[in-house]
Amino acid sequence: MSQDQKSDTWKAGYAARAKVLGEAYVEKAYREADDFSRDLQDYLTEHAWGASWVRPGLDFRTRSMLNLAMITALNRPHELEIHLRGAIRNGVTRDEIKEVLLQTAVYCGAPAALDSFRIARKVFAELDGK
């Protein structure tokens, strides 16, 4: 099904997902999807992004900070790396990221926070060209 045939919620979700994660990342996710995984991509675009991220009440910057904390709690390093980049795109500063991750040390445990700090340092180094 082409994008023109998708629901308005899916279209809004695609736009939000591309804004936060980058157009290249989203296009690659769809390009690499197969018959098995394509439905998951559509589900995430419509429900996670279209029905959640674009809701009024919280801006993308705040949603990004919440995601960093929740993804740390869930110990999902791959998703954390992706959402760290998204948080930076959404205007979250490195100092704010540090504070979010410090907060996770209290509520999620030191090992989770340590892993997230390591991943953040890696992402920052890549962004700085080091």
C-alpha cells in the first residue's frame, strides 16, 4: 500500500518519526522491511508515532527525555542510541541528557545508567567526529 493510501494517523506518524529519527533512518527501516516485518513498521508508525508522539500536551523535546529514561529502564541499547540522536535533534542538550541518565541511576539502577552513559558517550563522540 502506498503512503497516499495510509491513514492520516499513519501519515502524521511517519512525519514525526522522520523528524525525530531522521528521514534516512525511517526510509531504511521501510526499505529493509520484508513481508514478515513490514506490518510492525506500519504499526509503530501509526501507533507509537501517529497516535502518541503527535498528541498535544507534550512537545517532542519532553517526549525524547521520557524515552531516554524509559529505554534505559528497559535496557534497550540499540533503541537508546537511536533515541539519543533523536533527542539531540529535538533540542535536548547533553547536560539535560546527563541529568536524565543520572535520574535513571536512582530509579533503574546503576548498571542501567552506566550502560546508558557509555552509549551516550559513544553517540556524542560520533557526532563530534571523534
